[in-house]
Amino acid sequence: MNITMNEDDVSNRGRFETLKEGVKALFNKVSVDIERAKNNARGVKLIDDKLARIKQRYPREIYALEQANQERAREEAAVTLIAGWAGAAALKVCPEIVDDCDPDIEHDVSRMLISAEVAFEELGGDMDCELMRLNNQALKEDHGMSDTQCDVYNALESAEAILQMFRDI
């Protein structure tokens, strides 16, 4: 998942807002992928097992993402994740710090945002095409999965990684 920076606003506030929108889109993707898996598992044991494991391991995180459909809850969850990635509770406790004009504080906030941007960008690291092809081929051969079911399984793998990251923060 890539962040599309607003080139007209590279201020700390602009970067912070862009990150929040990206995280909200990420939360939405996880929710959609889990729902898609429910609808497309069609008795595929590997997908059913993965979905059951995700529901069992991450009930609070899934609940938080479901609540994230409410704008205020979504905003709070996004800021929490960004602050965790930045290693800076200040972004959660005092998000208006991104507007501070003191050069030293501006510089510190910029470094915090760089850490969060890097963490966010790492989530978008797509699997190498050849590796993905081999993985899908193995899923098809070993579990009789269709292309769509392989996509669903891969999306669940990604969703699980994001839920684990959310839990760790």
C-alpha cells in the first residue's frame, strides 16, 4: 500500500494527515479481506482454518477495526498505530504537536513521521511476482485452490500480519 503525498503540503501536518488516511484505508482493506474470505472460502479447509485462527487470535483487533467504521474510532485507531510506528506517544497524547512551529520540535516531529511512513510503506511490500506464482502453484497443487481462493488466502496472510502489528502497538 503506497502513500500518495500531497505535493502541495509537505508540512508535518500534511504528512500526518496523509498517513492517517493511508492507515484508515489499510484498516478498511483488512476488514474487506476478512469479509471476502468469509464469502469465498467455500469449504476450503486452508482458508477456513486461517480465518478461524485470525478470529481466535485477534478478536479485540478485529472488533477495533469494525468500530473503526465510526469516524472518531477510526481516527483514534489510526493515530494510535502511527504513534506506535513513530515510537512517539506524543503523537497520540498531543497530536497538535505536528503544527508546532519551533524549528527543533518541527525537526523532531518530522523524524517521528519518517519512522511512521517507513513502517507504513513496508506493509505495501508486494511479494516478488515469481515467489507469488510459486506460492499460488503450491496452494493449487496441495489444496486444490482456484486463483480466486489463492488471492483470498494471500489477502488473509496480509491481514493477519497487519492485525499482529496492530496488537503489538
